[in-house]
Amino acid sequence: MGKSPDSDRRRTRRSGGGFSLLELVVVMVIMAILAAIATPRYGQAVARYRTASAARKVAADLTFARKRARISSTSQAVNFNVANNAYQLPGVADMKTSASDYSVSLSSAPYKARIVSANFDGNGDVTFDGYGVPDSGGTVVVAVGDYSKTIVLDADSGKAEVQE
């Protein structure tokens, strides 16, 4: 007697319908190895990005303070607080609450950075006069993890630049 076509169809579905436990384990091991390789690299990329973003923010705010001083023809200070990883522009209304001075905390999101140092002729404050000229040049160093960037404020021009 011959086999019925229905029994061949059932046998074919059973034999090709899934993965063995060994195949699933091999795939899981490969995925775990790839994740172990990718995770540190992703963390490093995030740290580099946050460092660069924090440095650009500091440079942009120094430029803002300089321009504000020139436009208003009055002095504008930028006060760095290294211990709190923050800085403040006294006399400038904060965008979130106009009742307080403009301040930036680099330790909070999205930067999660720290201010390593802020040195303007021996102190952590710089003041732009009514012409936009700083009372001294200096540097601010920000870091996330092992990555750091230096923002340089030119004493003559008042221009703030992130060093690469």
C-alpha cells in the first residue's frame, strides 16, 4: 500500500516548522557577544556627544553674554560655580522662570557633565564691559567620563571657542 498525500504534508510541516533548542542557544550567545562589544562603544559615543554639547552650550552662553553687554552698553557677568557644575548670568531673566537669573546646571540632562575648571585670571568669573570686551581671557574645561573639552575665551576679542 502507498502513503497518502495528507500524511506526507503533515510530516513536512513538522520537520521544517521550527528551530531546535541548540540553534536558539547559539543565536542567543551570538547576540550576547555582539551586545557586550557594542555597549561600551555606545557609552563612549554618548559621553563624547554630551561633552561636545556641554562645551558648545558654555561657548554659546559666553557669546550671548558678550553680545548682551554690547547691545545694552552695560557690563554682563558670567559666574561659574565649579563645585555645583553650574554657571549663572546675573541680571538676565531665566527662560523657565523670569523671577530668577539665567542659570545652567551642566550636571543635569541633557548634558550630565561636570565643570572641571573655570579660570579667568585666577577666578571663576568673567565680566564683559559695555563694548563686549572681557575683563580677562580664560578657559573653561567640561568633561563627561574620560572625555573633556576646553572652551577658550580670548582676552582681546571676547570670542569664545571650543578647542578640538
